[in-house]
Amino acid sequence: TDPEIVYVASQGHLWGFTGERGLFKTIDGGKTWQKLMSGLPDDGKTGCTDIRMDPENPDVLYAAFWERLRRPYRFDSGGPNGGIFKTTDGGNTWEKLTRGLPEGDIGRIGLSIYRKNPEIVMAIVEHGFQPRPRTKEYDDMKKLGTGVYRSEDGGKTWKYMNRYNNRPFYYSQIYINRSDDRFVYAMGSRAQVSEDGGKTFSSGMPGIAGDFHVMWLDPHNKDR
């Protein structure tokens, strides 16, 4: 509603600790910027990797924070300060959303809001518990871990829908169809499509080469 207000998610420098990691806001079209900190991680290694705004209320936003650090001998993805955060006052204060989400170190997260009902939010989450497919642990959804989560009350509570999350630190992108929340799309080496709100996924987009990182959904055509 106000084009002068812009939010920027910054993951910061890959190789070191920096104050450039986090979520930034301008209210003057980019002339000046403020780092939002009240209730958000500010440890120099946890940055903001995704942000979504409520289409009906610009003061309501969801932000995903991800601790990542490249070292000469390894890549660290995930930490205790990562997670999903929500504001209802335009970023002045933030609350970490935890009910129904996995505990422990959280990695990269992708977010999506259903435009026709902003109470519906979906997240694709990286977590330390990532059992192999076709195992007893993978099929037991009682133990939370990496995968797809769905909230139907604005993030207050979350339901674990599916363990799918192909190469989480590299992809972790999810999209809800703008007109029908039963249709959910998850990116990966192969694009995955759900027709039941995220409970099950199957390979989609045949005939297109792999390595899917982003998707654009036509706001006027649910089939495009």
C-alpha cells in the first residue's frame, strides 16, 4: 500500500560473521535503511533467507532465518537461532513461531502464503533429522524433521505434512497456487506437485530439464 516501504532479506557474507545478516527495512524508498532486531537473531551468522507479506495486511509479515557459514573445510547449514518469525506491527517486534515445528537446529526455510486466505501459510524446512526415504523412520511422521509444514491459523500452530525436501540448503522453495490451496509446488532437482495441500507430492513438469530453483505463478490464471 506504500511503495516507499521496502523489506530486504539479507543472508550476508558466506565466509564470515557480519552485521549485514538479517532483515532490513526502508520507509523512504531506499534512501535510508534500518536493521530490524527486536525479537530477531543478531548473532552475525544467522541471516534472513525468505520473507512473505500478508496480502491483506502489510503490517503482517513472516520471515525465515537461516544460520549458514562456509569454512575452508566444510559448510555449516543450520543452527539454534534459525526459524520462522512473525510480526503484526510492520516489523517493530517479532515472535518466533515454534508450535508444531521441529526443535533443535533449523536450516534453510522457504515460505508461502495463500493469497485467498492469508491464514494458510506453508513452509519447507531443513532440519537435522533427515531420514532416508523408504525407511521406517521416514514413514513415521510423529518425529518432526526436514520437510513440508502447513499452518491454517496464521502460524500459531503447524502440521507436519510430508518429509519431502530435496537438497534443502540448495533449494527449499515452496509455492501455493494463488486460487486453490490444494495445489502446492516444491522445488528441487525435479519439481514436485501436490494436489492435496502438501500431504503427498509427485513429479511434475515433464519435459523440462531438472534443477528447479524458482517459480512464478500467474495471479490471474491459476493454471499458468
